[in-house]
Amino acid sequence: MTAAADLPRAILVGVDFGGDSPFDASLDELALLAESAGDLPVARITARRKAPDPAFFVGSGKADEIKALVEGHRAEAVLFDQALSPAQQRNLERHLGVAVADRTMLILEIFAARAQSHEGKLQVELARLQYLSTRLVRRWSHLERQRGGIGNRGGPGEAQIELDRRMIGERIKSVKERLVRVKKQRGTQRRARERSGTFRISLVGYTNAGKSTLFNVLVKARTYAADQLFATLDTTTRQLYIEEAARSVSLSDTVGFIRDLPHKLVDAFEATLQEAADADLLLHVIDASSPVIDEQIAEVERVLRDIGAGDIPQVLVYNKLDNLDPSRQPHELTDVLELEAGVRVPRVFVSALQGRGIAELRGLLASAAAGTLPAHLNSMHTSSIWDPAAQAAEQAAVQTALSSAPSDELVEPSGEHHPSQPQ
């Protein structure tokens, strides 16, 4: 294992543009991406702007601050939490004197290092080529125009940049053709499962929510699982026998989603994500301990809509109960969540590591495979959106009322009935 001192040192940069632009003030997720890519974050810096600076993205003054951090920490790279234009990246590298990468490049590097299957490697190569094709303009010193003609006579020949662009274009075409063949093979496999009447279930969710760990628990597989972003990139499908339904179903573990997932990656991973789009049921795995749980759920739902899987029935699986303190543990492991427009979605709380809630999850899967899930939902109580902070505030208010009441006076609870809520 590489010692931390031997890892490339990196400075993390985030910019708050206000409005609806996503911004992580802590830069925790960028730090996890950096660590997954093999870098060691040594400093973090944030800025606030109304709009990106055309030359340096953060402005010349903030660029000087970043340069001072680079020199002070002897950093070898600067990582931005937002996407940079080719010109901004080039200008920053010249100004800072070290490599500069944005969120998209970081994700691409992780994908390139982790892809194992032939299909996964092709998809990563396509995404990297498409990203690289936009960054050829005056990026390297060797891009001078070559002389053409016989014996150095004649006018200027084809520029090296044009040769590079043409070679990349040809490679992109070749990779796309190979991916089409892979997609046809997957289509053949899916049609075979359809003819056999196999009920198809896909695990989806934000990266590092515990999908692969849950997959291994359900099918007793040995898919690689780790506490890191994008630990699993390739789709794995296994047969899962459900005793309660006396039948087998097909269970697929898919690549995790992440905020600002580059559209190039969504397009390149179309064949892999097709497993989710063709599923009969989605298990939306959620990290119940995440401080930004609502944002992660919304991002997964957005990507599902993008790939045409927005209308597929779901079971919400709130994982990592073992990471919650006792005051935030749910009263019941299963309930029904009422969403907007009266949509009712089953929810189950589990700990894939400890095995807690797995029996309840299998019961929901059995009902779904048997086509009796709607009736199953009617037997479960309905909850509003899970809000631990609001529940804690309500409990604190009750405790305050009890402590301030006279000793000979009993505070009676209100007559209004509230269903049991997870805390």
C-alpha cells in the first residue's frame, strides 16, 4: 500500500456562484474523489463570485492565493470542484506551475483506473477521448505546423493539432462501433431473460451508498466493495432466489451516481445504465447517515429521468443504520413514504454490514416479484419525508416543556395522532 507521504499532494478549490449552482462549502466530496484518484488533499480554499472569470475561473487575485498555497504545501496538483474550460485550465497551469484538473477529469481518472470489464474499459475510453478532444487547442508545445510537400517544398502542411484531432475522431468512431456490438450482446441477454419471465431488479444510488455491500449480502457474491467513491464501475448480474416467493429474480449492481456527473459519462455508460432502464424494480440505495441525503436522492432521481428510468417502481433502501447514533434510529424498519402527487413508495431501513433489515427487504422483494406489492403497502403505515433534524427539534421542544412545567402539573400530550416516525 502506498504511504500517504508518497502520494501526490493536492490543493482543493471550490467556487460558490450563488443561485441554484451546486456548491460544497466543505469540499468533502471533492476530497473523497481526490483520495480515490490517488491524491493527498493538503489544503482547501473556497471563493465566491457572481460568474466565472474567463481567464482563471476564480479571478487573478484568488489565483495568486492558490499559488501561495501550492508553494507553501509543495503541492503537485490543484483540483477544482467545478468544470473548467480548456482555456481556463491552460491559463491556470501556466500561472500556478502545477497540473490542474477539474471534477470531470478527476472522475474520468477514477473510472479509467477502476474499470475491469471489456465494456467498462470501452466506455471509459470513449468518455476520455470525448473530453480530450475539446482540450487540444494550443495545449502542448509540440503542436507546431509541419511543413508539407516533397523535399520541404511547397506550402505549410497539416497542423499537428489537426492530426491529433483527426486521430482522436477516428478512435472515437472505432470505440463507438465496438460499443454498439456490446450493446447488441447485452440486448440479446436481456431478451433471453424476458423470454424466461425473469423479474429484473437493479440496484441504483449515489456512489458509496453501499450498493455493492448490499448486493453481496443478498446474493452471497464477492463483488468488490469498499468505503470509497466509485468502488464498483461494472454492472454485475446474479440470480437471487427468494424463498418467500418461491422463485428466482435477476439482481444487477450498477455504477453509482454523483453530483454533476458529466453528461459525457452518462452518454458513454448508456449500455451499463440500460440495466436500470430495463428493470422491473429499482432498489434505490441511500446512505441514511449522509448529511446531504436530500441532495443525493435528488441527483439520483435526475439521472434516472435522464436515462428513461424515472417511472420504474422503486423501493427506497436507507442503508448504513450502523452509522446512525441511537437518537436517529428508526422506530420501524419498514414504512411507506408519501411523496408529491400522492405517490406512495415503500421504504426499508437496513444495515448491509450487520444484516439488520435484510429480512424485511427480502419480504418487499417477494411481494414485488409476486405482483402483490400494492397490497403489501396497504398493510404498512405511511410516513412523511424523513427529517431527523425536525424530529430532534420536536423532541427538544417536548423536553423543554416538561422541564419548565410545575412539579405538581402534568403536561398532557395533544390529542392529535401522529404516526410513528423514524428519528
